[in-house]
Amino acid sequence: MNTYTRNSTVGDLMEDLRTAAIVTDLVKLSPFGALNGEEEGAEMLTAFLKYLPLRGLAAFSGGKLTDEMLNSMLMHLNWKIKSSNA
């Protein structure tokens, strides 16, 4: 069973089908969410996000994603993982 923390990377969550949609919504709250696959540097952005810790999304969000929101999201993700394994 995976347990996600503030130090888990965006890539970790994107690889898990149970959590990919939720982390995609989180990325939209960051400045990176305004970019799409047609933008120059999309490959570099994808690589950057893959290794970015979740706490980094909060830091880059300009207040759109607070630490409290991140902690709440992590509790939800970990509950979802635990529930799906039961």
C-alpha cells in the first residue's frame, strides 16, 4: 500500500490510476496548469512536474493551494488508497 506525503512527487501520483485525476486538478492550481501540451517546453515541464514534490505545488501556487488544502488532499488520497485495498 502506498502512503502519500508532502514529499511524494507529482509523478508518483500520476502513475497511480487511483490518484492521477486528483493530482491533475492540483496541477491546475499551479502556474503550470495554464500550459498545455502544445506549448513550447511541454516535455521539460512534464519532466519537471514528474519530480516535483507535492509541497512544491503549494509553494508555486501563489496561495491557490494552501498547506491546509494540501494536507486535506493527502488525507483524502490516503483514505482512497486504503479503501480500495480493503
